[in-house]
Amino acid sequence: MTVKIVRLKSGEDIISDVKEVYLKENEEKIAALQFEDPFSVALEQDAASMFTEGTPIKVSNPKVHMISWIPLSSSRTVYVEPAEVVCAYDPHAAVLEQYQRILEAINGRGNDLGGGAVDESLSFEDSFVEASGSVSDWEGD
């Protein structure tokens, strides 16, 4: 699994298992990027609160929210045109751990979303709210 955070031209940040898809006729040209289990990622703080008089300040323990990027799709896979991607980078270890906990809860594996049994009565979105946590501090296949 190659988990990356991908910034799209739209300004959205998406965390996903990212793979490159090539054309059969031309295996050197990337036809699309495959996002498996994509989630939109956002910090709770707004950009203005991260600066003091134009100087960046360190934000301690920002809250990271993850919401399913394609909640109405019947598939957990989506293909994105490479031209829509601005950049891709490795997520912070705590963000990666939060993403993996969400996937484990969805797949019915692992402990749960935070310490007890997974509450099956939670709505799809409520399960992600429970998995939200704090953070302290592309390569293709």
C-alpha cells in the first residue's frame, strides 16, 4: 500500500492508497491515478490562525478531519486524471495511523475506532467523527 496525501487543483487534500495506471499501448504514459479508499483531509484550524503578523507560527496538536471523498459511490476506488494533481506527499505518521484505524473499522478488522467495540449503530459519517484525532507534531507502485 502506498498511502499519500494528494493536493488536487481544486484545493482538496485527499489521503488514499495511490497507484499509477498505465495504458496497455504505451506503458510509459500514466493514464490515470487510482485512489483506493480516498478520504478528504482537513485541519480544524483556519489558515489565518496559523500566522501572526504574516509570520507562520507552530500549531500544537491540530485536529485532522477525514471524510469519505466518494460517499455515494458503490466502489471504494476512483480514477483521477493526472493533470488534476498539484502534488503528492507522505502523510505525517499520526495522520497515517488515523487513516489506517478508519480503514480497519470499515473493514471490520483491528481493535476499533478508539478503545471499545465498534458501534455498529453509528452512521457512516459518525464512525469517522469517532476516528478523528489529534496530531502532535509518491511514489507509485
